[in-house]
Amino acid sequence: MTMAKKVIVEVCVDSVASARAAERGGAQRVELCGDLLEGGITPSLGLIAVVRSRISIGLHLIIRPRPGDFCYSDEEFESMQRDIEFAKAQGADGVALGILHPDGTVDIPRTRSLVQRARPMAVTFHRAFDMSPDLLRALEDVCATGADRILTSGGEQQCVKGIPPISQLVKSARGRTIIMAAGGIRIHNVAAIVHETAVSEIHVGLAVPVSSSVPRQTSRRLSVGKVDKHEFQRTQVREEDVRDLIRAISAGTA
């Protein structure tokens, strides 16, 4: 069996259309988020239910009660607990979450509590991990929580710049948790990233701008969100891009 057959591709999505495209393109799993402009927050119950009814591949949900930092109040922590229960009830296969202390270290007790609450679902410690000042210490802390995997770009904005630390994390994990690479992974660099880091899972975005259905005559003088004129544009994952990425992995690692 080649390495390519062992690489699990998780696609980050924020819509039913993107989730279905990811499945058709050959992805093994999607991570469903709301508000990707803010890095992703917990998606709505309605969206979760419809996506679950439309795809048969793995469905993981981000559990993040708000944008911004990863230091949460008691009320926000309670919200995360409830969202995990809702995710379980909706048939999700896993959740992605992360809680930090103000100094950037992993909040082990509260994260462990969420991991235990999530079972039997899988748990990913998301890219809050990359905000930690010491990734190797953070690795040990996440292992102590019982999380199944860590999503990381190696502490860099782009995964290609984080290849050395990701490789070190894979070695240091020693199979105790899965290291899943993320951050700017595209068709042209995916094979090199997989080969040089030895990761067995990758997380990709791949969404591209699509034509808006908003009529041309609609007023463009205002914007109701924080991003100017975002109401007149949207992005979506395309089946062919997912398929091409998987082919690139196969061609580069066979």
C-alpha cells in the first residue's frame, strides 16, 4: 500500500454544497464551520442537520463559541459543553476544539472535560495549538487531555514554512495523537508537505470565489457586515479541486 492511500483528507466547509463537493471529490471527512472569515465558529443546528443528511463521509464540527482568542469564560465553556451534546445528537462523528490559558498554554482540565464529554466522537485540538509559545510542550499537554489529533501549521501562517516543526511534532507524538497538517495546503505543494512531514492526515480549505446570485441592480452602497461588500460574493469548494489534490498526493508519494 502506498503512502497516498493512507493520507486522510479533511476539507473545511461552511455549506451543504461544499460538503457534498468534498465527498464527491474523494475526501474522507469534512470539518463544518460557521463564519470562516473569522476562522470558523460553531455552525448552526440547521446546517449541521442538513449536511449530516446529505453526506456519508466523516462529519466533524468546530466547537468555538465566538471569534477571537481561545480563553473562554464560564458561560462560554458551558456553551461549548452544550454544543458538543448537540453535535452528538445530530450524528456528528467528531468535534474540533481548543482552550488556552491567557499565557497561551493549553488549558488541560477544561479541554480534558470536553474530550470526555464528546465521547464516543473523535476530538481534534484545533489551531489554537499554533498560538502556544512552545509547541512541544503544547503537544504534551494535548496528549494529556486525551484528544485524538492536533491540527497545526507548525506555528506558521503557511504550512510550507512550518514543515520542520510539524515533522518534529510527528516524531515527538510517537503515535499518542495524530498530527494533521493545515494552512495553505494546495495542489502544487501538498505532495511535498506530506512527504517531508510524514503526516497521515491533512486539512484543506480549497474554497474559491463563485458568481453571486445577487441581481446586478442591487445597491452596493452599503455593507451589513465587517467585510466591505461581502454580501456580493461567496466562496465554495469544488469537487474537481478536491479530486485534483488527492491525485497530486498520489502522484507525489507513490
